[in-house]
Amino acid sequence: MATTNTTPAQATGAAPQPEPPKPFSMLLLASDGTPGAEGAIVMARLLAERDKARVHVLTVVEPLPVITPEVSLPLPPEVEEARRTELAQRVREQLLRVAPGASAWDIELVEGVPDATIVRTAREDHAGAIVVGLGEHRMVDRLFGGETALRLIRMADVPILAAAPGATTLPTHAMAAVDFSETGNLAIRAALPLLAPDATLTLVHVVARDISLGAWPAWDDAYLKAVNASFDLLKSQLRLPPGVTVNTVVLRGDPPGELLAWASQHKVDLLVTGSHGHNFVVRTLLGRVSTKLVRGARCSVLIAPPRLRA
């Protein structure tokens, strides 16, 4: 493993002071009132307080499943209304308990398919990010927690922040999976507005086993030199918030496993990845990696789409 460090952004005297990331003006918080949503509520509250942003809380009521394709048994209106009322009450009680300032937030209950409804609402709101719960690691949470984030990213044109249930602060140590593609670099830039003051951002590139050919040391040396040069170029293109420190790390092995293991060992509280990317020089980490990170992460995950809405 090779690691290099940079100084905090405010300490680079020779270079012009970079502009800080643009603060959020609107956030869409998708909540269903379950414990898995509490981290998302906390993250939305912290970002809203810091950036004076508006928060739109969206609760999507999914249609109940049809018994068979041929036979649909509609529920009585009073049953449907009771279901909506109970869900709305649960969401409001959780918001007031977890984020007392949420009484000023816009809360909306909408019927529809969750991912499509959330993405459409985010576009209508011109939200800067969609905040959802990552969920626990039980099968039911896989289906309705992290899997929702994965479905959203296929449709969204803003970053998806899947917040871990235990999140209590803005990220102080973010780790970004780096393949040097434009999609991956976009994800890193999208993560900068989320970071706490004086946070650490670690850029990690994993050399896959089929690329790391130990029988050719000269080839390995040339590859690592190219990676370090690419790291230097990437760091020079980032507009870092004052106080943020950037580290670079090169690992070897299976990308998702190495990234998750490193994040666990170094107490990372935000994993950053793009949804996919392509690069002819360096094997692309994104796509399959983002799926495995969301499913295996014990901390919050930020997934950026290939293109961000202007």
C-alpha cells in the first residue's frame, strides 16, 4: 500500500484560495418513519442548520399489492385513510423527536411508487440532494433501505445521500473510491458540501488482482507512478473547503472488499462513489462497486449520478 498526504486547503500559501463548495438551498428528505430513517433526518437537520436550507420531507405511500393479476381486492376507503393517517403521524412524531426544528419543514404524503415519486419531487423542488436512510443489514432493510438508494440512482440527477441509522454529525472522515473517470471525480466534488469543518477526505484507488501483476515489477512501478500522477492532477482540480485535508491511498485486491475493510479499520463515516464510469487506462471501480458498497457499508454512503443537474 502506498499513501501520500497533502496539507489542509487553507495552508497552501502559493496557490489561490479555492472557492468553498456551494451550500445547499433545498434538500429532499424521504422518510417512512422507521428507525432506519433517523440518520437521514439528522443529516438533513445538520445540513439545513449550516446552510439555512429548506427541507421538503416526502413520505410515499405505496399501493398495496394486488392478490393476483386477474383479481384485485380494493380495500375500503376508511382502511386506506387509516393507513395514511397512521403513517403521517409516525413520520411527524419521529421528525419532532429526532429533529426538533423540523416543525418548520414542509411535510408531504404522496401515493405512488417510491423511487419514481422521490426523483420527480426532487426535480420539481430543484433539490441539491436526496437524503434517504441506508437501513440496517437485515433482509427487510436491504429491500426497503439501501436498495431504495440503488434504485434512485438509476433515475436521479442529483446526489443520493444514504445516511446510516447511527449518523449524528456531518462527515469528519470521508473515503472516495477513485478510478480517475469523470463520473468518479464528479462524485468526489459532490461530497465536498457534506463535509464537516476540518474533515479528512481520503482518495482510495484499488489495483484489482488482474491488473497487479507481481511478476512484472517494472510494469507495477510504472502503473503506480501513473496513479500518483493522476492523484496529483485530481487534487489540483478539487475546490476544497478551507480546513479539509486530503490523503491518497493505493490498495491491492478486490475493490469492494478492500474499500469496505479500509473504511471499517479507519473509522470512515462517509463512503463516496459514482454510479458508473469508464476509463481505458485504469480499470473502472464504479457501477458494481457502488452496489456492493451500499449493501455492505456500516456508515453513510453518497452516490453521485453520471451527470448532475445544472
